[in-house]
Amino acid sequence: MGWRGDDYGRFFPPSRPRAAKGGIKAQSRRGAFGESWWARRWIRVLEGFDLGARLRRGRSYARSGQVLEVVIEKGVVRSSVQGSRPKPYAVTLQVKALSAAGWKKLATVLAKEARFTAKLLAGEMPEDVEKAFEAAGVSLLPERRQDLATECSCPDWSNPCKHIAAVYYLLGEEFDRDPFLIFKLRGMTREDLLGLLGTPESGRPGQADPHLEEEAATPSPPQPLRAHPSAFWECGVLPADPFGEVQVPAEPAALLKRLGPFPFWRGNATLAAALEPAYVQASGRGLEAFLGTRAGG
């Protein structure tokens, strides 16, 4: 006698999870998860496992905030999900990473068309990027069940279980905001990928500037110590204007914006947009304090 995902609901009545405080709630309240084509492709991989009732419970867990945390690393996702027992269950998703040779081939294919690099630099996923992956002999998303290894500490014998499904659905939503997380799961961070593609400062795409490499390879000569020990603690002559020109940054919260989207942020606006007014106000007050023009305490 074979087992199907729907059989689980008939033989084992659903347990009621404990209420979770501060969990990550899905943005989707009903219907399908994921808006972009790559997020929906990710969800289809999970739904292709024919989990039946576990998928419905996984969606319910994702929407009710039972997932307490999600940590995304290269090739692996670690999470904790509050179930029916006091201790949250530990969930791990491992995605088969692409080899270094595979990434190098992909970077060569992507670098041949400037639009790929332009889209990725703008934080967008090119619509036909899968063709570039196919040309390099690799895939963007897991194609086989063997490419995805999942584990949960719950007593459910099925794998994936509803707790794994809940994390899977939340990841699909997160891919909508930050498509580079898909590359990270395949073993390549945003910075590493852009480094392979090259930047305007590194010459043509995929190549490093040889002058910079030569400069880095040539160490600076060591500075000799002063002959007289009494002069060791004396500082040099300070310039007339040691600070140079001080002004409010032209781009507020520039460093925060370079960090990219904040994982699983649930505000109405992005974290950078929410904090930008504070950066603008702090920069103005800081300049006033530096110049001594601010009145009061």
C-alpha cells in the first residue's frame, strides 16, 4: 500500500501549534505565494513533492508567524519553527551549491551581454537569466529532489514536513525582495558574483585591473624608527586644516543602502526608506555641532 501526502491528514489528526510571539508572518494572506517568476518557480519545486495536507499546514504556519527566525548562509538555510511542543523545532534546508568552475562559466556567459550585468547591478533578476545558466551547463534553481536536502527536529516521519514547508514559503516571499538570495543559496553572495562580473573600476567585465594587482603585490617599504627615543612619542606637525572640507553627505544612508534589503523586513516601507529621514536629520545636526553653530544644549 502506498502513501500520499493526503493520507497523513486522515491517519494523524492535525496538532495545534503553540502561539508564537515575534514570529515572521508571510505577506500573503491568501492565494499563491511569491510574485516574481523566480519566487514562484521556487515554490513550484516544493509543491512538486506532492505533500498534500502538509503543504496546507505549512502555508498556515507561514501566515500565522510560527517561523521564529530564518538565517540564510551560502548553500544552507537554518530556521526555528514553533510547533505543538514547548521547544521550537530546528529546520535546515541545504541547496546543492554550484562548483567554482560552474560559476566561472556562468560569469563568462553573463559578461557577454551588458544588460545582464546592468540588471544585476541594479538588484534585479533578468527575465531570461535562466538561458545564461543553461548555456553554462548549470541551473538557477534546484531541478531535482536530490539538489535539496531538508531536515527538521520534529517527530513527523515525512520530509519535507509542514515546518519545512513554512520556511520554504517564506523564502519564496523573500526572493521577491532580494533575488540575490537565490544565488547565495547556490553558493555565491552578491558581492562575489559582482566581483566575477567585474565593476567599472576593474576594467572590462570579468577582469581585474592589472595595475591594481601589481600595486597590491608590491608592499610599501617599512618606515624607519626615529633615532632618538625621546622623539618617539612626539607627533608630527599637524596641517592647518586637518579635517578638510566637512559637509552633509550627498547621498543619505549610503552605507545602509549598499547593504541591500534587510532580510524578512515587514514594514510598509523598506528599512533604508524608513531610516533615511533619521540619517538626514542626524547629518544636519552633526554638522552644526562640528561647526559650533547649533544653539542650546
